[in-house]
Amino acid sequence: MSGPTASVITHRRPEETAPALDALMEVARSVGARLLFDQTEVDKHSLKPAEGLELGPTARQDVDICFALGGDGTILRALRTYAGTGVPVFGVNFGEIGFLATVDREEAKVGFQRAFAREFDVLAVPGIAIRAAGDTWIAINDVSVQRQQGQRVASLSYAVGDDEIGRVRCDGLVVATPAGSTGYNLANGGPVMAWGVEGMVVSFIAPHSLTARALVVAPGDTLTIENRSPEEEVDIAVDGRPVVGLGPGGRLEARFVDAQGLLAQLEGVNFYQRLREKFGRLATLP
């Protein structure tokens, strides 16, 4: 009987993740697992063919688990890569906060052993289905609509279904999932949504208004955002990655979609413990 298969995704600084990658290869060999690397990872880490390694041009979808070594951006990339496939993502934190990470880098080897032993829980992570400018995307954390650098303040309207809620002059707005509510949304003063809550939260970036308040949108409703600026284009970013510009009169539609990704978390660790542990660090960061 063949052993488990695991894909590996790492962030852009290979010298930082090299010790953990060595530990992962050691643990994988000890349990008879195969590690899969796409060409980007092969080039990044100068990998050569070896027993237990499968080096290919693209990431395979038919794996048992994905290891993401990096910060939340890397873990989000892994969640998007395996959205809808049923493959859990096991994150090792090489960022500052690593809110989505399963273990910190110091615990990497033990974490890998527990991962191959299936000693973890799986949390279904929702997403946001986005349609704009004739294209579609899935966001795991958030989608932001922002004024372009050097341009005037954006004028944005937002509606739920057929009901316009308001129009706001601002630097932009953010629509976040519960998993993403601790990111850009929190920096905007928006509410933290516990994992397991359904719906999206809308918060504003530097609103030029005393009445702009965060709004939680019910999971079955469609949110529409329109660029009301007469001349200026605004930028759309999905999970922090710029994807398209939205011209005057252009619209973005956002819908809550359940269970887009699977996030591994160690048994006995809940959202509130993670919230206390991760954000308790902010006061001590330089």
C-alpha cells in the first residue's frame, strides 16, 4: 500500500524555510510519504530528483495534504490552490503573526509528525465569490476596492440585493470573510468574526464621513459595490493581490460561499485561544 502524498508551498525566502524543509523531508521518508513540488518550488530550493520526491511542472490536486511554509499570504495561496478539492492545508508560520498557521516554525518537525499521523482537526474555511469587469475570483480572506495612488478620493456606493445602503467618499473599502476579519478589516476598525460565523463584513478605509460604519452581510445576500467616481478608476485586490481596475460606473458583486478551503489546526486549539495568542504578540513586536 502506498504512503501519503503531500504538496509543499513555501514563501519567497528559501533560506528561512530550508531547515523546516529538511525536517519535512526527514519525517516524510520515515513514514514512506511522497512530497510533491512544482517547478517554482524546485527552482527556489534547487531541488534534485531523489527518493520520495516528485518534481513536476505544476501543483497536483490529488494529494492527501498540503504543507504551506510561510506567513498568512503563503497559507492563503495554498488555500486558493486547493479550494474545493478537500485537501487540508497545514501551515507553518514563517511570518510575523501567522493567524492561519497550524504551528510556529520552532514546532515544525513535531507538527509534520502529527500531520502525517492525522492528529489534527479540519476547519472548513468559507470564501467570497467575486465578479467584476467580466471576470471571477475566489477570496479566502478579503477583497478590497481602493483608490489608485495619486488619484482623488474614491466615491463608492454599496448595496445589498436591490437596496442601496449608502455612498461613501473614502480611500476604499474591504469585504472580508470571518477568517479575513482579523486582517485589513480589523485595521479599519471592523469587527472580528469568529470562525464558524457565516457572512461577510464590509469596512471602510479612511472614510470621509461620520456615518460610515462596518456592516455584516447575511450569507445568502449579494453585495454590490459601484465606482461612483466620474473619472477615476479604482483598484480591486483579492487577498492582497491586485487583480483588475474598475472604471467609473463599474460594479463588483460579492457573495459568501461556504467551505472553500480546509485549514488544519491542532486538536484542542480553538479560535479564541488563537486570537489571544496571536494578537497578544502585537504589543511586543518591534
